[in-house]
Amino acid sequence: MKISEFLIDKDKSLKDALRVINNNGQGLCFVVENFKLLGIITDGDIRRYLLKATKFGPKVSEIMNKNFIYFHVETEASKIRQSLKGKIKFIPLVDDDFKIVDIANLQKTHRIPILEPVLEGNEMRYMQECIETNWISSQGRFVKDFENLFSKLHCNLPAVSVSNGTNALHLSLKTFEIGEGDEVIVPNITFAACSNAVIHSGAEPVFCEIDIDTWCISPIEAEKLITDKTKAIMIVHLYGQVADLDAFRNLAKKYKILIIEDCAEAIGSEYKGKPVGTFGDVATFSFFGNKTISTGEGGMILFKEREKAEKSKILRDHGMHPEKKYWHEFVGYNYRLTNIQAAIGFAQLERFQEIIERKITIYSWYKLFLKDVSGIAKLPQELELSRHSNWLFTLLLEEYLDKKTVMKSLLKKGIESREVFYPLNLMPPYKNYKCSKNTSNSQNISNNGISLPSSVNLSRDDIFYICSSIKKLLDEF
């Protein structure tokens, strides 16, 4: 709903307030003076006043509630959500001048959030089945159904579900017995879970510069970092982009090392007509709440070899023999996915093609509306023969622009955006690990990159509004 549908000037009457409340249908309105927030008035406030008086004479400012909850528009979404409970269903968001610029509700903390799951299929029905049958833990039909359908969508490779994407990475490393004394080459721009998983396995991450076009790990730079200790290269398909997989497969063959595909952000992306995750020795996926396919928390691993998949299942379940209960073959982990989470994931996968096609359509709208916009240095690129599934539409601003100012200005228009990851080699836990000598590409995308709203339920009008707002903002610099 539009902000204007909730606003009423302080000098208006109670009758005017009732009209606003009746029109927006939400039971309240916000009292303003030149858009500056003064108070809140609800239909209950008016009703209580009328029980004591007989006229509509007072202005709304005389009976409005001045003790109300509000947040600055830059407040973390999690803090806003914590306050949306009980009778509080709408919270005004204000700028530095206390002017109301957005309204948070139970569905959205901002008018256009950066990412949100869309649960419009059989999610509720399947969850209800889990509860009605008491299969709510890691046992139940949906775990198998989810794994089987995921496998079918990925060239029938063996699929093993796990509790989250980080555990998927760690379990992959442990399945291949990567540990102390080994090195794993990791892109310098990615979420820290990649390096953390390597460190937790006992191995050491080696941070590699990214490619200037794809923003994924550079095969040329990766080869420079290969040593006798190198056991694997972790390819992260950043933001849904696809790395140069042929180049990495050639490296793997030449140096006899493993390829780990991290597809947490790239489910639905393709290379030469095949889904990412089907090119390496092992691939991992995340189903966190903001991912293209979501189970709240959850992950999946694809293996090239079925024997490795079976071993990972044992490690996933405390290292326990699958047919001899409480007999342990390995020191294992509890990385299992629950049946309830799998039920949500299975319902999501039933709409897989629809979701991916919508993400790609959103990508095409952004590319169309932001083409040749002054102030944008680079839009995301696709390698030849690849398909970008657009987890998060990410662009680079020109260096002369203040990225944080642009993001704050967008937020005032109800548009959330997100910074690109920091280079891993610059952060305290990772400074002592090996790294590419030149990391200028990493620094460039980190300094100047922003991600824009990419939820499946965004309309063409939403994307046009976002792009028009960006163009207007950049023109003002």
C-alpha cells in the first residue's frame, strides 16, 4: 500500500481521519505536519473519544497517541520484526528529519525488501502432514522426496540433504578426507562460510583473486596458487553468476585436484545447458531464508560418485552404520535436515521452473532499465554458454559515487539494498592465510558493488520504480 493512504494532516478533523482509516482498511493512520511524524490515531482512539463526547469538533492532533513505536528507516529489519507483534501491525519508519518515508508491517519491513521467500505452493499442506503424522524430525517421507526431486533436477546425481549450507561445505570436505596439512583455494570475495568450513576441516584456505567479468574465482589466478598441498579448488558461483567451469576442469585434470562447486547462490544457473553443481566432484547448496529455494535453514550436497554420497550420509548421522544402529564407523556429525524443513523444500521444488524463470525475467528487466545509466560502472555479465539465475542483482557503481549515500537514499524511498562481501583476506581471522598478490578486483567490487531487491514476487512496475529511483539519485551526484 502507498504511504499516502496512511497519512493525515494534524489540522484535519476526526471525520477526515475516519475517511483515511476506512479507505486504507487497516484501522489506523499517521498524523503528520509536512510529512513529519507527530503521532498515531486508531479507530479505537476515535471510538473511545466519541464515547465521552458528542461532536467531531477536535482536530486529530488533539486526541492522537504521541506515545508510539517508530524506527529510523535504516534500522535493521530483524529489530523491526521483533516489534511487530500483538496489536502492533504497522510501524512508521522515519528519516533524519523525522519525516515518515516508509511503513513496516507483518509482511514487509520495507516497501521493497532485498529478498524474501515466496511460499505460495504446498508448503503449509506438507508441513501440516508432518505435524499430523508426528514425523517432524529427520525421519519422514519428505526428506527422501526432497533429495530425490533435487537429484532429478540435477542430472540424477546422488543428493544428500543437510541442516544448512555451511554444514554442506564442511561435510563435503570431510567426506573427501581433506584436513590438516591440506590447502583449499577459495575465492577472495564470498561469504565467510566458505573459508570457515575449510578451517574447521583442519585445512587452510588460500584466497584467490576474482575474475573482472564474472566476479567469480579466476582460473588464471587460481593456477598460480596451486602447490603440492592443494587438494581442492572451491568455485563459488557468486550471486548466481557462473564461473569458467571448463577452465577449472582442465586445472583439476592437470594437477589432479578436486573441484568443489558452491552453488548456494546459484541454484537454477546453467553452463552449457547443464545445471551448475553437476560439473565438480561435489557441489553444495543453501536453502537459507533468503535463497532462491528456501527451507528456512537447510542445505544439499551433490556427489559425482555414489560411494562418496553414501559415506557422507554416515558422517551426517553421527558416523553411525546405516544398518547397525549405534555402531559407529567414523567420528561423525549431526547435520541432518528435518522432515518439516524438507517438506517446505519439496513444495518449493515443485515450482522450481516457475521460480527460476521469474528470477531470470527480473534479471532481464534490470538489464533493460539500467542500460547506459550514468553512474553505473558495470552490470552483471554472463559468460558465453551460461545462464545467470539472478539470486541477487548486483552492479558496480562508478568510483566517484559514495555507495553508502546511494544506499541510504534508496532506503528512504522504501528500497532495501545490500553491500557486496568484504575481501576475505582483509578480515582479522583470515589475514595470516595465503592470498593472491593482486586483489584489486576484489577491492573494486567490495568498494563499489551493491545488490538490489530480487525477490520472486517483484513485478515489472517494482523493478521500474527501483531503476527509476536509482537513475534519479545518480543524476543528482
